[in-house]
Amino acid sequence: MLELTGFEARAANDGLAAVGLALDFRPDAALLDLSLPGLDGFQVARHFRDSPALGRTFLIGLSGRRIENHEAQAAGFDHYIVKPVDVAALIDLLRSLPSGSA
């Protein structure tokens, strides 16, 4: 879906793979499910924030359950979306990021 709208995208099936992929790909933005196997989305977000290479990545947390905004922010997320994802709103969010951020 993201590639069809002009974004370059990669996908990982678990948290550890997401961190490794991001270190190679160096994304401007990352969508992280909070319930990833292995390292969950919160742990992955902390890895991003602790990494000099990934610390400035715009992080969007995704979950089927509501969490408090302060929980997402404390883990390092810039934005939080409750599933199901409104695709148009997600695309608008990504397009609204400063140049070089998505």
C-alpha cells in the first residue's frame, strides 16, 4: 500500500528483524505494531531511540488496543494509531512529515 502511494517500504515479521532491517535501510519513518513477536513494538522503539543511526526516525505505533498517549511517548513513539488503520489518514500523516522524514 505504501509503495503504491510513492513511498519506499520494507517489512519485518518480528521485532529483532525490524531493528536489523532498519539499521540497513535507515528509514525516515517506521510503523511498529506493539505486539510484534520477539521484541515488542515498545522495545523496538527504545532500540531506535538509543541508536545514533535510527534515533531521529519518526515512529508510529500501531495496535488493536488503546493505550495512554504517555505510554507511547515514553517508549519513544511520535504518533500512535489504533487499528484498524485509516489508510488515507496514515498517508496524509506521512506526507506531512518534514522533507527527509518520510
